[in-house]
Amino acid sequence: NESITLHSAVDPTYALVLANNDVNVTSINIDDIAQHIGFVPTVSPSQKAQWLQDAQTIESEGTLKTGQDVTFHSELNQNYLLEDKWASMDPGAIVDIYQDNGTIGQTWTVLDHSDGSISLLNNQSGEWLDNLHYVAGQGTAIVQWPGDGRVDQQWIPVINNDESITLHSWLNPYYVVDLTSNTARDYNIVQSQGQDGNTSQNWVVNIQH
């Protein structure tokens, strides 16, 4: 026997459930869905639109504007910065964190798009922060890749209550740039992970002058 789950187009984390001969709209465990029926978690179009609108406000106030050189410090430990691992010039090279060493591989140049999203160009390699293989998904590697800030290289900066930033993938904003194993240490790689509010997903942005 095959069964079908009907998910809301407004918010797919809600679905129709039959219980005691009544049909109700019920919140669904998205991780369980993703594991068992191949459901891809996402956020509602209205939420994505709101985040993009808020990002435009951030940029209008002078943060994350085109041409700015910025560093991203892990909120777990701000001495660790997002960087081009081993100063690689190779397309597809992994992005990781490393202690602040003042090199240009830890500096990113911002390209802001008209919808509020941004792209980030590494100053060492001249390549963009990218979702590997055009996929935003659980555990997908975050790499550097040539391009021009296309949609798999676009990120929605969402400001948190403590003024840190979370970088949501434009492809699927449910997924964010996350530190593997919730740990700040040299060479720890970043990956795409479902948003969960952990500090490992938060970044403190410093504008370089």
C-alpha cells in the first residue's frame, strides 16, 4: 500500500492528517519527513520575501554593500574566521574556519543584489561562496567556485537579536552556512545545515577599512 501526505504550499511543515475520522492540519517533524519520504524542508515564500526585504534594509544602512571587504567571525569563538582553506586557488575547494591571521583568504568582497541577497567573493582565490553541485541540502559542502554571483552563490543575510548574521541559501532558505559538529577549531569545515538556532550558524561581520 502507498500513502500520500498532503503538505501545505504556504508552509510545507504542516500537512493534512486523518485522526478519529477528522481531518486536521498538523505540524510535521521535518527531519522525520526528510528521512522517510524524501520531503525537502523549506520556508514559506512569505518568509523568504520578508528576509529579503529585511536584508535590503541592512544594506541600505551601509552594511554588506557591493564592494565592501568583510570578515565573518564565528559567534562560537570570534577569533575564528570563514576562509578559503589552505589559500587554495582550486574551484570546488572547501571553505573552513581558521584563527584570525590577517590574510586575504579570510576576507570576502560583497556583491549585493537588487532583491536583498548577497554574493561573497574570496579575495585570495577570486571565487564565490557556493553551494556544491547547485544543491542546498543537509550536509552539502560549502565551497568556492568560479561564477558571477548566480543563484547558487547567493545568500540571504538574516540579522539575529544579538546583531549576528545567519547566511541562508537563496536556493532554499531553510538551509544555512553552519560549522560542522558545532565546533570552533582550526580547519573545521562549513556545510549546509537546516536552521536550528545554534550559535554555530551565526556570524559576526566586520567591515574592513
